[in-house]
Amino acid sequence: MCISPGSNPHFVALALVFSALLAAGCGRRSTLVADGNRSQTLHVGSGGEPSELDPHLINAPPDYHVIHAFFEGLTRLDSRTTEPRPGVAARWEVSPDGLTYTFHLRAGARWSSGDPLTADDFVASFRRALSPGIGSQYTVLFKPVRGAEAYATGKLTDFSQVGFSAPDPRTLVVTLAHPTPFFLALITGNPVWFPVHQPTIERYGPFDQRGTNWTRPGRFVGNGPFLLKEWRQNQRMVAAKSPTYWDAASVRLREVHFHPIDNPDTEERAFRSGQLHVTRFVPNSRVDAYRMEESPLLSVAPELTVRFITLNTARPPLHDPRVRRALARALDRTRYSSRVLRGTEAAAFNFVPAGMPGYSPSVTVTEDVAAARALLAEAGFPGGRGFPKLIFSSEAGRFTELVEAIQETWRSSLGLEIAIQKSESRTHWSNLQLKQYDLGFAGWNADYPDASTILDLFVSGGGWNFTQWGDPPFDALIAASAIELDVAQRLRKLQAAEARLLEQMPIIPLTFVRRAVLIHPSVRAWARNPLDRPDFKAVWLAPE
């Protein structure tokens, strides 16, 4: 009897587990992992259903886990050192004043359609990413480029005045408004710097319009080491080795299958039954067991990632900083870290992740329940009386224990009744983006190893500032830090900006991530790195 997974997302993940048992019952002793090892087909969990493959529009964690298989920017991330390495650009020069970067593209760089990839493609892609019509959330990452911010906000309409030019098909020149020492790291980390294939997009609609669905199988054109072969919603996404990739000879995997399992328990069972080579998560309840067994399958590594609660400050009573500080000071982060998260995440008393190069916080959050109660009473809610019943939004299947622990803390310590609403990953992040929430569980993986990658998020009107909080003093500090060349002075400005965030508390820091995953022994060259950027190009599978 042959059974294929249905379209209901609640049953798809479990079908991965049961399919192995059914296959064994029909005489097949193989598993996806065993078959994959023989065919160089990697099976990985993506943490949920990806919402989008357009690199200028992606907005959910599963998107970031898959996108690097399909696109490549001017530079690539060294998956071990996090240093920028040549990508589409074989080499580059920087002018003595630090304002001009000249990139020389590879002669063999091509799109998956076979078309040559040129400097004009990059210029057109950057124009699209900055276009007010496309509404990318990541335009803040173009701020160092001359004229980019003005173009993104509509103050400048002539794109020729923006600091991108292509003097010839293989030369791209980027001119900055001010020296930016971390510029190469900046363009390496985030997909908004990836090129897109203009002829393909325009085949299905305007170049700078959302929703044209050009990223579907049969339409998709990328330039990465893999191309999109299949995308069955809530079942799997298949990336096949691209024969047109400039370095195809070094890609050893034939395919990568991304499985959108958003429940860590289901994902862990799929791993144990031989259906996954690598998980995206490990259930908190299972971490201690793997540690006690000293299992070589468990890998726990620190990341430059902060988890936090984002607060919709346009909704009363969250518009009052006293309420926001009360919610923050009532928490017990150390207990959450040790007991709820089993030590896989560290308590965070500030926003910039521990281990960020060249940065240390000047102030931190002080947990004090008595002070939290006093703040709440000062705001007009003594003992929680009169406080409206707010909704705490989170992703279904993930962080359930942590979210419930926070809910209970607010109830027992402050007398607040906060409801929990769980949604699948892409719905949750879409709701945050649309500001359709009260309190939301969120987080940010650093795009590059500099404190600005976290703090820049919360400037007024920023694409990832879901809080609706705007603060001129904070904005001024961020702007000043961006042009400060003195290292010590820049650190002080960034520290002052973070201190302002902690004073106003539009977001509440929770934890710094030490991500736990399970990795099958057959997987080779799977490098963990603090930016959480998988390099599928380097991975290969050894026989069991």
C-alpha cells in the first residue's frame, strides 16, 4: 500500500515519521537518510514553511535557512570565521579614503537560466530593493551607500544619483556616503544584497511589484549553487544542484530537501526515525537526555542572536514606558534559561548579543519584582487592577514552554492576565510586520558581526521596527555612530543608543541563543557559525 502525505500542514510532519514505518512494513528497509547518503541528497529541517524566496522580501526565519542555497551575492560568508570571501565578485579594491569599492565579477558567473550575470544586474537589483514600491524591510542595510536612504524614502527619484554604477559588464562600483569599516561584512550577511533576474520577474509583473509569484517552481531563476526543483507547500522544498553555477564543480550534494517541520518534538522524532540529516531545533525536554548520553549527535553552539518580546507601543497601555519597564523587570531570565531552556540559551539583560566583536553594554536590565509592581501602580494599574487583557503572539510548536513561563510570571508577580496566541511561523511574522499584535515573541540573528546590526533595527520607521516606537534621541545616536571613525567614540555612541532602548523598552530582551541541533554522523562540512548561515555548497554526505 502506498500512502502520500496530504496537504493538511498539521499532518505533513508526522507523515515523515510514519512513512518510514510503512515503508519498512512493505519490505523496504531504507530511510530518507540512508537513501540520501547514497545519492548525495541532504534532508534538513527548515523550522517551518518558508514564506518567500524573493531575497528582497523574505521576512521569516525559515526563509533565511533556505535562501542561501538559491542565491549568491558579491561576497560569501566564510562559514567558520564569518569573514567575507569572494562570491560573484572574484576580487575587489577599496579606495584610500574608504568611500569607493570596486568589485570585479567572475567571467563565469551565470543565472540558472544560463544568462550571464552582469554588473548591470546588480545595479538593477539594488534599485529594486530600494524602490518604495517594493517596500523592502531591509533598506536600512543600504544606508552607508551615497543617496540610498534618500531614494528609499522617496526624497530622491533619480537613481543615477545613488552610489551604484556599472562601468562595464564585469565591474561594479559602490560609492559610500561615509567610510564604513564593516561594509564588506554588511553586504555578505543579508539577502537584500543578492541579485535578482529582471527578465524573469518582468515576465510575471512589474519589476518593483510584490506578489508576482516569480519564485515558484518552473518560473524561478537564481544564481546560487542550487536551483528550485520543487516546492510543495507544507510538505517539502527541493533544491537541485545548478549546472550553471560558476563553481558547480565543487558542489558535491545532488539535492537538498527542506522539510518544513515547525514542531521540535515532531522534528526530533523524524530525525530518530532516519528522515532527517540535520534538525533546525531540539526539544528542550530532550536536550538533557542527549547530554547525559554524551551523544555525538547533539551540537550546541553560540550565535549572535537575541530573542526578545516586541511591544506594539501604539496600543494602550503599552504606549506607557512605565508599563513596558514593569513587564521587563518582572521577568526571571536566569530561571527561564536554566530550567525552561535547559541551558541552550543564556539570560539576556541587554539587546546586543554577548560575544559581539568590539562591544560591551554600558547598562543592563535589573530584575526587581517590587520595582515592577511600583511602576505598574504608578501607571495606574495597582496590583494589575484595570489592566486590559492583552494577547502574547508566538510561533506554534516553538518556545511554548518559555512563552507560558513568561505568561505565568506576569500573572503571579504583577496580577496580569495575558492570553497566548500561536500561529505558524510565516503567519506570526506577517502579523508582526503588519503591526497586528499586542506583544510578540521575536528575535534577530545578526546579519554581520557589529552591534549596529541589532540597534539599527529600531530607528523610527525602520522596516523591522514592529514596535511603532520612534525616538529622535535614539535615532540621532544611531546616525552619529554610523559616521564615527574613532573606535572608542563609536562604541560610546552605540552604548548610549542601547541604554536609550533599555530606558524606553519598546522591546524586552530575553535570551542570547546557543542553538541546539541534531546532526547525523554521515554529514560532512556542516559548519556552525555565530551568524547561523548554513553553507550548503560545502556540505557532502559520507556512507553510513
